[in-house]
Amino acid sequence: MLEGVSQLEIDRWHAAWQSLGTVAPEGLLVKLQECYAESHRAYHTLQHIQECLAQFDGARQLADCPAQVELAIWFHDAIYNPRRSDNEALSAEWARKAVRQRGVEPAVAERVHDLIIVTQHEAEPAGNDACLLVDVDLSILGADPGRFDEYEQQVREEYRWVPEPMFCQARGKILRGFIGRERIYRTDDFADRLERQARANLARSLARLAE
């Protein structure tokens, strides 16, 4: 069994590929696990992927193409270097290539690619699956206070090379961008469950950054 990956997660990985009409590429899950275990990661790890999968399980019925969303979850932070700005693009390209190499319809590979790109959180997501994936990825903002504070510490650890004043300024800008939205979550399901807690978490974090 892969380290840190349960048998249930291995089974669902294979099921997602089967839903696309193919079999999972040999050794690919091992490669992804190795990526998520890289020493410079603290938040963008298997823990994040597992939390996203758990959130997705509670809202799978909202997806038009559940298998595509699930593969996008697995791949969306596969490439992660906090010193780069093209991580999502590189992860999306890896996913597109992997799907196409299994002989799946090119349009499906493009949709998985495009879903991952929306996790840059720069453009407004279009379509049910994109909105759902964005909400899944941002579900950490609405976590219970203890887990949210741990998440904030994990993010700081990933940027440990950034001086504190610079980090606080940059992090504050990102968090203000989320709290300044009319709605943080695009789907009613996530908004109903997590919106209020997310805003409380963000406000608390911003107050700490301003100290």
C-alpha cells in the first residue's frame, strides 16, 4: 500500500479512471504521492488532497462529470513550488497528458486541464464542475478554527524563506481578496455550510497579520 494513501483512496483512484473508460496509468499514483510528500510542502500535501476528496464526497451529486472533478482534485497541486507562479498550469498540463496517454477522448483531457486551471482562483469559474472544484479547494477557509489556524501555520511554513513583514503584507492581500467577495463559495451547498465560518476565520487571521 502507498504510504499515506488508504486502500479506499487507491480504489477510488482506479474507479475514477474506469469511469473515463480506461485504466489508471501504472505507477502514476505513486508519482503523485511522492510529489505530495516533498519536503518543502506543509499544506499542499496528501492531507489537503484527502480533505478535498472528503468535501467532494459530500457534494458529488452537484457534479456533471464526477470522475473529471475527482481527477482534477488529485492533480491540482501535483506540481508545487512556492517560489513559482505556474504551479497550477504545470499540474494541469501533467493531468492533460496523463489522460490523453490513456486514449481518453481529447475533450475530456481538456476539461480536466481546465478544471485544474480554475484553482488558480484568478478567474470566475464557469460551469457546475468548475464552481464545485473551486469550493472544494477553498473549503479549508471554512474549517473549524483549530484546523484553519493549523492551515495558516502550514502556509507560513511553506513560505518560511519570506521575511515576516513581506509575508504579512502578501498574505493579507490574498485573504482580503477572499473576504471582500460578495460570496466566497459559488455553490449554495458550500455557502450554506461554510460561508459564515470562513468569514470568521479570515477576519481572525487578518487581525493577527495586522498586529
